Amino acid sequence: MANRENNSGRRMRQREAQRASKHLWTRIIKWFFLIVLLVVVSGIGLFAFYAKDAPNVSQDQLQSGGTSALYTNNGKFLLSLGSEKRIYVKNDKIPQQLKDAIVSVEDKRFYNDRLGIDPVRIIGSMLTNAKSNSIAAGGSTITQQLVKLTAFSTAASQRTLKRKAQEAWIAMKVQREFSKDQILEFYINKVFMNYGNYGMGTAANYYYNKSLKKLDLAQTALIAGMPNAPVAYDPYLYPEKARYRRNIVLKTMLENKKITQAQYDQAVNESIKKGLVHHRGNSESKIRQIDDPYIKEVIAEVKAKGFDPYNDNLKITVNIDQKAQNKLYQLANDGSVPFTNDKMQIGATVVDPNNGHVVAILGGRHLPSVQLGLDRAVQTGRSTGSSIKPVLDYAPAIQYLNWSTAKILDDSKYVYPGTNIQLYDWDNKYEGAMTMRYALEQSRNVPAVKTLQDVGVKKASKFARRMGINVPSNSGLSVAIGANASSLQMSGAYSAFAANGIYHKPQFVSKIETPDGLTRNYDSSGIRVMKKSTAYMITDMLKGVIKSGSGKNAKIDDLYQAGKTGTVKYSDEDLAKYPAYNSTPKDSWFVGYTRSYVMGVWTGYDNLKDGTISGVGQNSAQLMYKSMMTYLMQNKPNINWKKPSSVIRAKIVKNSNPPEVASAGQSGQWQLFVRGHAPAGITDDNSASYDEDDEETDSNTNRSNNTQNNDNDSVTTNTQNGSTSQSNSSSRTSEPTRENSHQSSTRQSSAQSSSSAPATTQSSRKEEKTNADSGKKDDD
């Protein structure tokens, strides 16, 4: 009896447990479906929310090329990045073989889907991407790709949920409004095919000089596969990659039963270069040839901002002044500015210092009709010579050490610390005590190196980097008289002087608009990189460079301007190969500016064997600046720089140390001091009006006129170890500096910050003499 009761209770408990378990699972299933329903409803709601703002896409937009267009700041159309003539191919002229190739490799369910999107493919790509933890596979149909090329940017930053929802919504609308053949026609005529070609019909004509119908199977497969990566699959430059992509297309066609095994075998064995037409590029328009360097930099800048200028159908507003661009090109090519010979080259950049806009850029002389060719204006492998001195030496000395323009510097025999390398000035002479103003005007080398030594290379390099000039902090002291930079970078750096200490990074692009209405503006208010006093005092000294110093050939009458020369001589190694190059510059620079424009000019040769800068060519950089700045300023106000309240101006007795105010009737020079750091008794001289013409060159009575030789700021480069040499009438002595992409010889890179600083240790001296690439010394 008791056992029956126990069994009955056990069964009852089991039934209750089963009912409870069943009830629990019922609740779990209900909650699961409720959550799924909520997710679906939320997803639909979010999709609808995003889709309502999707841009409208017309048939004209679908049929148009995907190229981006460039516009000037005043809204005027400049040019298209695509080819000047697009061959549009109607559906009845598109061979079935090409359609089969595209559908096989891009979207094999294209003719079967009725939505314009492929859920199966999207889920598959999501799983693949989740496994690889990256975007390894795409889920876009041909219709979605068409929409993307028509209405959206391909920038990675734009791959958002909102953008994907809008893309899917538009794809579904396109699917309802157009037939499959129409959609395929739009796609075939829109894709980018490299070399400025849009559309496969245009590509067939460019690569094979044939229509699409006349291509063989292998050629058709290549054309069909190229849109995936048109640059990477360039059959001219990357034949193996192009062959790989072509064979993938052929394999998918075989798997989809669009071709036979025999057709496949024949096509994969065909040479990738069969039938390719070679181009010389002589059909480009004149405007494209003149603007090519500028366009090259625009494309690079747009890509750096995350966009694809060839596929995103962008409206790009550029900062070019086309008239100025034409003038710059004309001056370099029509004989207006003299050059040594036809092989002598030039790179130049014009920047508006008030906003950083690159107004014009010159990539060279006698530019070939090749798109995106060599742009010498952005080359950073050439030494700047002494044009770096205001940026790296004297501005940091004013900024950090509060030096005045009357600061007395010592131009005397100098040996780089830790070495036996003696530094010479351009004339192989030393002139003793001189003011900073005179040292900069006459481009004396020893005072510049000693100034950098006092500031410290680390601190000075940080200062220069804020102005866009990259000088490694472990560089040797020789960078004081020559660092590697481009005319673009130098123009940007000097723009900070012109704009009272505000630096705007040089920009080719001011605005980008995408087809979906997104607009990005890139103009900025700039950043302060130095005190107003520093910028004003440097400008005041650089005025003297043009008026009475090394830059007199750049002088424009009655124009408020400032600037600096730079010259680099040949190394001993170079002269061993070409002895006739002795006493001529290897590179010649001039960087000058007004309140409205900054212009940096480099002149030289691409190759050592091409020649040397001799005769009239030694003044080409200055004369190019003078001609171009005269043109630029003809309709601009001639405005001088206003002295800030943080600067004191006083007339000082020549070479007085400490500075003494010149008494009435006593000869003196106008000098500038940072307020709060002027010697006692020196205040703003308001007793007489300041006259710039009264600022004569600060010269000692026993000095000869040092402006007779324009080569007074030259350094010589040694391309073997990056060192530089000074020229001497009887012998040549090495002095390390930087040339091309080499590090400067660091036999002197462990130099101490001043002659009074702790001496270099015996071990470090030995290391510097034996290791040309050491650079471990802290110069700060």
C-alpha cells in the first residue's frame, strides 16, 4: 500500500516537472519570437527611417559616367578626371559574351533576383567577413554597385548602416523601374577602367582599338574583370595580376556553363598582351598638360581624405587660380625667364598665406603630355640650402631665446664639435662679430650653425615640424644650412611668417561634395605656430635680404616683400666625375612672400649628367619669383606688415654689444627687440618716423661689399654619405649637411648646444668619426 502511494507521488511529481519544463520552453519560445519580431520591426523601422532620406536617382544619372569633376572656388567648371570622350554602348551593341562574363564574376543570380538586393549573398558575405574579422567579401549585387557608383561615395568612412540602407532602398527602386538589360547597360558604361576611361566601350577602344563586339574571349574577360581594381589589373604595368584576374573571370564563366572547356583552355593560354595598343599620350589637351601637376596633387589629397576620385562621382572644389597657373607655366617655358639650358629644371609653388590655398604649382619645364607625371614642386629629396635658416635657426632663436635682430654673433673659425671638420662661409672668409640681421641678410653660414647649436636641434626641429618641415630631431648641426624639403613645404612654412605666425597647411582642395548631398569643407582658421614678434622680426630681416643682401635679383620696386635665397654646391664625389662643375651651384632656391602670396622656387637638374647651373641660370630662381610675384600683385593691395606691440624698434649703434641707442646725429641701424627682453634704456623710438629705406645693411667699416657674389649662401653636398663640403680656392673641406634622402653625416651630430656646453665625451667623438649614421646626441 505504501509503495503504491510512493509510486503515485513520484509519477505526479514527474508530471508536474514535465508541465513546468514544457511551460518554461513555451515561455522561452514565445520570448524568442517576440524578440525576433521586435528586432525585425525595429530593423524595418530603422530601414524606413534611413531610406526616407535617400537621394533620388534619375535615368540621366544612371547613364552618366562615374567621373569626378573639378571646379574652381568661384564655381567655374575646370575639367573632368575622366577621358574627354566616353564611348557609350547601347544594350543591343553589347555582346552577350561580355554580359555573361560580368554576371558570372560579379553577380551570378543577377537575372533571378527580383529585389535588386541578394539576401543570400548578403548573409554569406556577413559570415565570411565575421570569420576573417575584416571586409573580405562583398554582398552587393550589380544593381547595388550601379547605385553606389551613381549616388554614393566609396570612401571607407561612408560604409555606414544608414548608407547601406539607402543604397538597398534605391537598388530596389531601380530594380522596379528598369529592366535587367538596362541596369547592365548602365553599369557597363559607368565603371572606371583606369587611365581616365569610364565605361567598357571606352576601355575596349583604349586598350585594343576595337569595339566590344570585336574582342576575343580572353580580351572580353579582362575588360569584364578590371572594374574590381582597375589600377591593380593594369595589363601594361601589372600583366601578371591582370592575367590572374582575367583567368578568374574565365573560370566563373566555365562554372556557369557560359563557355566550353575548349574555349576556356584556349583563352587562359592567350598572352595577356595580345592586341594591346601602346599609347604615347600626345593627345592630351593643353589645359590638362598645364594643370597636370596640380591635378596629381588634388587626386592624392582627395584619396588621403578617404574618397575615390575616380569612382565616387565627386564635385571637387580646388584652390587653383587658372590664370596664375597658366602664367607660371608660361614663364617657365616661353623664354621670359632665362635658364642655363633646356635640361635645367624647376619646381615652384604659390600659396595664399591667409588660408593655405595652393594657388598654382609648377612641376617642371617642357612637361610631357603624360597624365600624373613627375611633379618637382613636391620633391623632398633636394637640399634647401640656406633658405632653411629663417625656419630652423633664427626664428627658433627669437621664439625661445628672445634674441633681438641686434644680437651679436661670431663669424670666426668653426670646427664641428667632436670632429676635425671645419666649416667655411661661401667666400672662405670669416668676418668676426656681426648682428643677426647682417648674418641672415648676407647668409653667413657659421653664425647660422652656431645659432642652431644654441637653440638645440631637438627644439628647433619641433618648431620646424609645426610649419610642415620635417627635420629629424637627431640631425647633425649641418641642417642649419641645408635640410631636405619641397617648394610646397617651404612655401607653407614661410606662409607662417607672412601671416604673423599663423600656419595653414597648404591645401589643393577646399571642398568635396558627394552625389548624396554630403559636403565637406576643408578650409580652416589655421594654427599659431610662433609669436607675432617672432614672425614680424624674421620678416623685417628678410626684407633686407632682397633690398641689400643675397636676394637683390628678386627685388620689385616699391613692393613690400621679404625672402631668402638658398644654394647648394656639388660634392667632391660629384666634382671628381664632372670637374667643370666647380664653382657652380647644384641647386638654387628662392622663397619670397608678400601679405598676399608666398612663392617657393627650386631650380636644378634631374640628373648629374644633364648639366650645371651656370651663367644666367644662377639667377633663374630669383627671376622666376620676381616675374611671377609682379604678375600676382598687379591687382592686389600693397600692404606692409604692422609691427605688433610685443616688438620694440630702436636705432642702435652699429655692432654695439650690448646694444646702445644711437644718439642724435649718430650713425646706426634700426633693430628690433622682443618687448620685455630689450636691454635697459632701449624703448620704442617714437621721436622720428621709421623709414625702411634708412635700414641700410649692417656692415662693419672694414668689410668689403659682400653682395657681389650671389653664391654667398652655398653649401656643397656629398651624395655618398650625405655630407656637405665648402668650396675653397685652394682646397675643399667637408662640412656635413643633408642632400637627397640621406642622413647628414653625423660625425658632428653629437655636437653640443654651444661652445660653453659640456664637451663631447672622448668615446662619442670616436664613435662619430667612425659611424656616419650615428645621431644619438641630444642637442637640446
